[in-house]
Amino acid sequence: MKWLKTGAVSKISNLTSTPKALSWSPDAKQLAFSMFVATTSSSPINLPGKPEGATWAEPAKYIDDVYYRADGAGYSKKGFEQLFIIDANGGNAKQLTFDEFNNGGEVSFSKDKKALYFSANRHNNYLLKPTNSEVYKLNLITLEVTAVTDRNGPDRQPQVSPNGRYLAYTGYDDKQTNYENTQLYIRDLRSGKTTNLTADLDRSVAKIKWSGNSKGIYFSYADQGQTTLAYQPRSGSRKVITEKIGSVSFGRPYSGGDFDVSEDDEIVFTLADTQRPADVAAIKRGKAQRLTSLNDNSLGHKQLAKVEELWLKSSHDQLPIQAWVAYPPGFDSNKKYPLILEIHGGPVANYGPHFSAEVQLYAAKGNVVLYMNPRGSDSYGKEFAQTIHHNYPSNDYDDLMTGVDALIAKGFIDESKLFVTGGSGGGVLTAWIVGHTDRFAAAVVAKPVINWISFVLTADFYPFFADYWFPGKPWDHIEHYMKRSPISYVGNVKTPTMLLTGESDFRTPISETEQFYQALKLQGVETAMVRIPDASHGITARPSNLMAKVAYIQWW
């Protein structure tokens, strides 16, 4: 804990694992949080003791949990997330929940400090229906838990208003599709009336924060590749505060970013663009004012790629598609340049006009870089995102080829030097592309799914993927799964193709990469495999891995 008046710092707890979802009480005298609490487990078998002086192998791992490993976290220990409370001045943390549910969602105190509101999935089928969370109320005197919401779908981010009368939260009605817009709700805690404040907004609400006077809520949402901050009164018209919230993603140009609001409604947020990573900014007299210049010393003397926005109409059905082009420093439209098509993951995610170390490095080597938001991306509304529901990959391929054709038509692309790469969902589409055209001189497929059947049966979050991305279980829909699997088209591949994946990736396990690599070898296609030791799905979480990834892609 750091006291801002004195600058003093002291340790206030001695916890057994990392606390999460910290929340201050209204009087700032207590903190609520969640923490993993291990449960005891024993082996179902008993082995005799080892002989004296013997060195035995590590014991076998007995697994019977639905979720037994998680990308970035490794193999799971037995136990559950539980809620705790601790005095801000230090002392022993008091455990508040003890049941066999993961009570680890966001936490908010009631104004009178007699209750906590939190988000969790406490349904009996929570393991196989992981998205069906509710908002719950925990009585801090009796420790009784009661449900505040009750519907099929996720309810998250409970926040009690500063005056204590209202509860804000986010969620949506789950229709078992690949995407739904997350809505913003408020509940009057006196009357019990619930109001959807964003029913008219065809975008997905991200972070929320009450205004200091409890009259409205600030929230962020992605819109056409950028993150917008808006203010929504409890009643009345919505107001856009800024459209310049900048992404904190460093490797690739994903949208995102963060903001916060003080008790007197002073707003700070991350501000970034294609030329600079995120800095801290504030709203001053209605305008964004940058408060930091963290990378000026590193980038101020460098000539960076200029990034231009394009709007295209897909060759498939004239659907408008947004794209961006990064031009190499010193670009001359009378010359011919190699083109790299870089495809985002997700697939329900989005790129935008944000700083990207990878894009800048590719452009610095003399490449024009094209990145796009094909159908299925978010930030364009529900219908656009749902076009790939049970239909991925499909006509997103046409969207991407439309972008390539549009740049070729401008006259400065060398058609003999077309390249394509992408990671995760972008890896899926890259593998799909080389199975459907040989126009590219080389491809790099990063952390892909190659076979949807094996993916669903090996990925960490497999109950979700089986239920939401496909019409049913693999054994009931083998033809559908294989029709959408890049492995089904490996016989068509002629493009030299490199594969690149982290060896500890549990989201798109490296067995997917190995399948495609070995299939390409059997086909006699030029191929190579790059395995990143100890890396999870977020390969570039470590800077050295980001450098290695870019270097391998540029070399190939």
C-alpha cells in the first residue's frame, strides 16, 4: 500500500496467492478482492515407497477436471477463486466465500459496506456453460449469497453508484452465436427496475465507470477500429467524449486502451496513434492533452511508416471493408514494392490506426503492409461480426483478396512479391489462403488452427468453442468441421509456408502447427517450423520473442 500524502509504502498482507479484482470500500478503509484457494487432492493409487538411495521419476499427474490447463497459466491446481476482505492498514484477510465455485469476478461494495456485489458463474452446469455468469450480492454479516440477475448470458462488471442507489453492469442475452453486443445496464436498487442504456448502440460496451455525481456512466467501445469513450446519462442522450483512446497493444495494431475517471470527473486515458505507442492523456476543456511522451527519445529521430486508411467493397457481395496501408519510409508511388498482407486474430477482433512494432519493422525493410478488418471483425456491429457464425473461414477470404487487388491496381506493388502472414485467427486465414490460391510468393502461418476437430478437443477453453463456433460436437458434424479446416485443402498448397508457434500454447496447441508442417512435408511443399520455447499463445509477451518472430517472418 502506498499513502499518497506521505509517499510511505508498506506491505499490508501475507497472502498465499495473488489477489485479483481489488475494490475499495466507499470510506477507503477496506479492500475486497478475490484469490485462488487450493483444495486438497490425492492420488487414486498408492505406490510402495522408493528404495533407499533411489531417484524416482516425477509422479504421474491424475486429471479429472473439465478445465485442467489454461493458456499462459499452465496446468491448473485444484481449487477455487474465493472472495476476501482486508483492512487497508493491514492485518489478516477474512475469507467470505467457501463454496465450490469460482467467485473471482469484479467486486463492488454497497455504500453502507454491508454487502459486496460480484460477478460469477455459480450455476450447476458452470463447467460446460462457462459464459453464463450472473451478478450476485454477498451479505457481509450473514455471508449469504443471492442472485441479482438471472438470465442465460454473461452479466459482469457490477459497479455500485457513488450515492449507493444504482447498480451498473454489462452483459447480453446469450443466443449461442459467435458474437453478441455487450450492453450497459443499470438497476435501481430501491425499486429493482433494470434499464438497458445502450439498446440503440450497435457496438459492444467494454469498460464502465460511474460519474462522481451518480448521474451517468462513462464507458468505452470499439468503433471502426478505434476505441471511443462516451458518457451515458441515466436518462438522456449519449455524448462522445473522445475517439482517441489509444491501444496499449505494442506488437500488432489491435484496438483497445484504457481510461479512468476521478470523483470529480477528471478523465485520463491512453492516447496513441500509428506513430507512437500509448501515452497518458487527459481531457482538458473538452480536448485531449498528452501528459507523457514516453517514447520520444526512442522514436523521435526515426522515420516511420505513414499509415493510410482505405475503404473497399468486397468482391463477394460489395460489403464495405475497412483497411489500412503502411508505406515504407521514402515511399515513391512510381516504384514497385513487395506487399505483406498481415491478418488479425480473433477472429472477432479488430485492427485500427494504432502503433504496431511489427508493421513498422516490416515497412522499414521496404515492404508495403496491408492490414484489414474482414467480415467477422468486431467494431462494425453485430450483423458484420455474425457473418462468420458457423461460417469461418469463408468469404472473409474474398474480403482479404479484394484488399490485395485494390493495392495492385494502384500500380506500385510488385505482383511477384506478394506475401501473407497472420497469427491465431490470422494464422487460420493464412493457412486457408495458401490452400485456395498460389498468388503469394511465401506465407508465414503463426499459432494457427489447422484442424477444427483436433482444436476443439485439445484447446484450453474447449466447451466454449464446441458450443459457440460450431453447430454441435465434432463427432456429430464431422463434414462441417472438416469443410472449414485448412488441413482439408493442403493438397492444393504450392506456396512456401513457414509455421511459427509457442511450445506452451494451450489456446491453439502446437499440435495444430505440427499437423500442417508434416502435411506440407508429405506434399513436397517447401516449409519450415519455428518453435518458441516456453511461449504461450501470446508469443510476443516477451520482447525477445517479438524480435525473433519479426526476424523469422522477414527472413522467410
